[in-house]
Amino acid sequence: MSVENEALTLKKRFRGYFPVVIDVETAGFNAKTDALLEICAITLKMDEEGNLHPASTLHFHIEPFEGANLEKEALEFIGIRDPFSPLRGAVTEAEALKEIYKMVRREQKHADCGRAIMVAHNATFDHSFVMQASERCKLKRVPFHPFATFDTAALSGLAYGQTVLAKACRTAGMEFDNKEAHSALYDTQKTAELFCRIVNKWKALGGWPLSDDEN
């Protein structure tokens, strides 16, 4: 990055936080009792002009943890007939989270950021399942902030007047295939693109970067 664009960094843009887009698919709404069945994480990068783009992607199908509740309606909604089928190629919660956290810490360090922050659509839901799974797996080095998030449902409500992911994407001029929705990979890709569009639109309107006096 050139000297004149040195200030255009993820570290400065998000006050030292490294944004990571997350989506989970689950067998219910209760993070303590219901199975985490799929997770995807996409890191972000900033170009020479200070615009945000998706970077690296990790995606896993996950085995239900022992004793997990599996709501039939939730499984039908996300299209998983048998969460125990070997054809899913699922891994344990610990395996998936360790790999994601390893990627996040590596890229966070490269960006010189102090901590990762989760970006998600209706972020409280995804954040609660990730944190609860991390606790179940006794993972001590969780890179994400324990409660702060960037919620694209709220941000897209402000930017586009829409809070539903599909409607927000279409209003933002993005394609959205309802048949592909409720896959963690697809929804994370779309959430990442939507977040980048909102951040880049704000920059184009003159909202960032701030002057040195305002930083």
C-alpha cells in the first residue's frame, strides 16, 4: 500500500477490529440446546483506494454435538434430511471452529488488528451459536469480540430500507437466488458482498476516511 494511502487500512477503518463475515445454519433457535449444523466464515480485505472486498473463505458442515436438540421444522427449513448422514462430510464443532479461528488470527495479525469482530445478518443469532459452541468445545482463544458485532440487517435497513437479506441484496443491485438461500456458504457470500457495498457506498458519499483531526 502506497504512502499516500497508508491511512486506508482495515485497522484504521474499524478502530483496530478485523471484520469477519459469519453465517450459521442450526437445528433451532436456542444456542445452548440446538445443534449447530453448518458454518461459513469470510474474511475481508481493503484495496489501495480504501474499498472493502471479500478475501478468504472457510465452510464446514458440522456434526450435531452429543445430546443436541434437532427441531424437525428447522431441519426442513434449511434442507437437511439427515444431519447424521456421512454424505454430509461433516466435522466436529471443535474441528470447524479451530480451523476458522486459525484463519482469522492469521489474517487479523497480517492486518495489524487487535481483535476480530463478527459481521452477520441478525448478528446476535450467529454470534450466540458460535460463542456457545466455543464454550462447549472449551476453546479459550476465541478471536471474536465477546459481544460487539456488525449487524447487516440493521445496516441494510439504514442504507437500503430493507432488513431481510434477500430484499436488501436486491435493493442494493445484487443478484439473490432464493433456491440457494439458507446455505451457510451462499448466505455468507451474500452477506459479505452486502456489507462491502454498504461500507464502500458510505465511503463514496464522503463518510470516510476522516481527517487526522477527526480520527
